[in-house]
Amino acid sequence: MAKMVINPTREKSKIRKEIYGHFSEHLGRCIYEGLYVGEDSSIPNVNGMRTDVVEALKEMKIPVLRWPGGCFADEYHWKDGVGPKENRKKIINTHWGGVVEDNSFGTHEFFELCRQLGCEAYVNGNLGSGTVQEMSEWVEYMTFDGVSPMADWRKENGSEESWDVAFFGVGNENWGCGGNMTPEFYANEYRRYQTYVRDYKADKKIYRIACGPNVDDYEWTEGVMSTCFRHSQPFQHGFMDGLSLHYYTHPEGWEIKGSATDFDEKVWYKTMAKTLYMEELITRHGAIMDKYDPKKEIGLIVDEWGTWFTVEPGTNPGFLYQQNTMRDALVAGINLNIFNKHSDRVHMANIAQLVNVLQSVILTEGEKMLKTPTYHVFNMYKYHQDSMLVDSYVETETIGDEEYQVPNLTESVSVDKDGVLHITVTNLSVTDAYPVDAEILDRKITKVQGEILTDEMHAMNTFDCPDRVDVKAFDDVKITEKGLSFTIPACSVLHLTVQ
């Protein structure tokens, strides 16, 4: 019997809703076919946005969407994507498949999508191949309500009112596809570029995000933080609000990656072990940030994470289309529990990517659409959004094979504005269920409800069988004198609502 202890009276940090954020890049079929089909499509749409996809994402309560990249961002020139569509430039998407990008989905279309979704906008600016003037004018175009060349041009292009840009990324992966820069060079460029990311709205400050490290590049974090704040001590709010971190789970290594659907138990546990590495990355990068920002006012923004496998056979290698199984569901649940428990430093996270690319929550095929196991995890975990993390602990045992050992359980617990407890637990074992005795301090439990996602490790949803993996009611939970007692099945993600 595993013991869990929860102290609802000990609130730790707010779990910002943006931790449950998403990412959409001009890559493969994410934007085109996935989110945007055009106004003339036979697929039901509103102003070109797929109705079925929008409704599914609204149910999931998507809080924030990152766009236009990714590597595409530092090659994206925003003026190519505004104005009459017949006049927009056609370019080659050099990063992703070498296909023609016709720019029919641009700034106006992105904010229309955000409007329909009811989510915040996270725009990634071009530092790698763009200019300070280009970035400055884009911010002016998007957010300025007064009289100016860019604001007037926006109005001519059909949007009288400006938009709100909640988050702005000053470059992307500038250690690699965004310019192959050194940390000190990038940091000085960041200092210059962010100066011209103007706050045109006094009540809507833009949250500025600097390009942070790739995986365990602690030298990058140190170099960027030390250079950025060399002449900015003490810490100035608004100079840098966030620092990004990118980490993907690919169990067979960067070059091979491995199949999304054909794997054995050893690869399963290898995947779980590599997913749990996120904890160490957050802790160690966070410790470097603490030297310059001890009050944790700068957020660690994990704006690219998730599984990255070999593409599905017969698909364009540059489109990064992969299937989604219960293995992906566990990766999502583990990461979200980690982010919740580090919500004092992690302010936002954006899984890659929203539709038809990498660890998607939705897959489409023509008029067909399905929700992946990862979608269902996000839908179960949505109750953590803007709730308060509370102190919790669960006893674990080590499982796996000789080479890849992992704890059998992970968890996180929050209390929402109505005082309701939300407990999320993952069982990483392929074969074994575990009884759990949860002691909930200083609270008398009157009601508990549960929902669970569970199946064998290869289980997935397909267009022929779109609902095989789905959330089901979980009734195997009892109220005890001290709290709760339940048994969590093998290979599962569980959400309990406690009153």
C-alpha cells in the first residue's frame, strides 16, 4: 500500500493556466489542414478555422497558443502575411519539408483563431534573420490603437481594433536554427531587440521571453542571465519576464528517435526515464536563474516539450507527423505533474505541437478529426489551471528494467477557487496496479469523483476507431477516516475531484 499525504492548508504557488499552453508552427499539417482550411473549404469552418478542431480545443480550455514557430519564426517576415491574400508572397519553407508557404495564414488569421479559442496570444518574433525595425513595427501593428503607419495599415487590412499580445518571444533557438549564436552574443541582441518591443497599452504589458537553453546547456543559461543583467541590477521587471527551455523526449536518441507505435517494455521505461529528466533540468536551470532572480519573478518557459519519434511510414519526413499512444499520455501526465510542482518557477509550458505534428492533441485527415490520448490528459488536468498547488507526497517504489529505473507513481495536487481539491496521479507501470492510501490533513471528505485514462501501452485512437482510448469514470475509490483509498491500474492517468 503506497502512502500519500496531502496538506490542503499548505498552499505553495499558483499553477498558472499557461502551463497548459500549446504551440502551432508553420510545419507540416499543423496550420494548414489542421487548424486552417480557408473560408471556401467544404470542411465546416468559421472564417477559415476548422469548427470541429476549435470546439475540441475550447472544451480542453486551451489557455495560450504560441505562433508562428519554432525554427520557422526566425525566418518569418510578418509583412509577407498581411494584406489581400492574392498579393501575399509565396516562399519556401526551408526548415520543414521544402514546401511552398503561401502566407494565407498570417497575423490577422492567428488573432482570429485566438479569438475563436478564447485564448491568449504568444507571438514569437524574428531575431535570427529579422531586424529591430521589423520586430518593432510588428508590435506596433498588432497592439497600437493610435495613429501611426503600422496601425493605419492594420486598419486598412481589416482590423480597426488592435489586439492584445500577452507574450512575445524575442527569437527562438538562437543557439541553433535561430542563428547559431553564442549565449553572450544572443544576450546582447536580446537587450537591444527587447528595448523596441514597446508596451503601447499601459494596462496590457507584454511579457517578454528570452531564448533560453537547449536541454542541459547550463552554460547558455548562465551566459544569457549574466550578460542580460550585467547593467540591469537590481532586477528590472519587464526587461526579461521569461526564459525559454526546450526539451523533447526521444528515447532512441536525436538521430534515430524510434517508432511512435512499435516499442517494447524496455523502450517504454526508457521513455519514462527520459521524460522524468525534465525535473532535473528545471531544478538546475532554476538554480542558475536564482542567482540573478532570487524572488523567481522571471518565469522558466518550457515552450517546446513532448515526444519526438520517427515520422509515420509513408509521410513526409519534414512534416513530423506521428501517432499518439498511451505512452504519450503518460509522458504528458508526468510532465504536467512536474510543471505543477515547480510552478513557483515554471510560468508557462507549450507542448509541441497542437495538430498533426509531434505529440499532438488532435489529428485530422480530410474531414475526419480525432482526439489523441494526450488530448484526454490535458482535458483531465485542466482543473489545475489557475489553482493553487498544495503540499503533497506519495511513497514510490522503483520499477523498470535493469538499465532504466523509474518511480512507479507521480502526482500533483491543487485546490481551486471553490476549495475543491484536484489530485492527478500517473502509474508508470506497464503491468502492475497499486493500492494507494491517501491521508488528507485537516479536512473532512464528503464527496469524491474520479476519471481515468487507461489501456495497454500501445493503445491509440485511429480514424477507423477514434474513441478506443477515452476517459472513463473511476469508481474504485473510497472515503476513509483519514482521507481516501484507491487502486490505480497499470498504465494509467487518474484525476480525482475531492470535496
